[in-house]
Amino acid sequence: MSYRNLLKRYITHVVAHTGTPWIDLVRPSEFLSRQDLLELRVLYTESLSDRQTNATASKDFNVSAREECAQKGLDSSELALHLGWPERVVRRWLLDPNDPDYRAMSERDYQHFLFCLSQLPASSDEINNKSGQI
């Protein structure tokens, strides 16, 4: 493993354990020059890009969509109603992969799905209140 990859892995480890890359908090000193900090920031940015690429390549978008719906308390009919999508499409995405009607979600579908979800309130109770159903 190259030192560059080792440093990226270490930065990822630090972020996972502390919640911050800390690099932005450090000022040049006798231990880390301005150039050192710039290099570390570049490595941090590369590690973010690497993780995002790896996550996208290995991500099961349907599983993630089911998890998002569970967090929001939405079933396929509620989601379809508020997104303006046909219920049959949404339902097929949320099915078990062994179901014959299951349909794999593309990355493009998933990105659109996430965008639409971000426009919704936090829970189905809030959605129903806004719809006048409660």
C-alpha cells in the first residue's frame, strides 16, 4: 500500500471516530507546514471521492430506498401519492428481490427518489397533516 493510500485510510478512520476531518481546525505550525495541510486536505477530498465512488458501485439502491421509506414511515401508496409517480413503479422498487415483480432501481432513479424525499416532511404524520387526511 502506498503512503498516499495509507494516509487516506487514516484520515477516513479519524473522521469515522471523531466526526470531523480535523484538518480544517489545524493551523500551520512547526509540525505541519501550510503545504502539508494543503496536501492533507487534498487527500481528504480524494478519500471522500473514493468512498462515494465505492459506495455507489456497491450500493443496492432498492435496499436504501426501503430504508428511507421506513425512516419516513411511508408505504408505496403514500410515497407514490406524494411523489406523483405510478404506485406500481414504487411498489416494485420496494419489493423483496425474490418477488417476480421486483424491479431494480437505477442510480438515476435513486437520485431522483432521494431528491423527492428531501422535499417531504420528516414523517408520514406530517405528510398526512399537510394533505388534510388526518
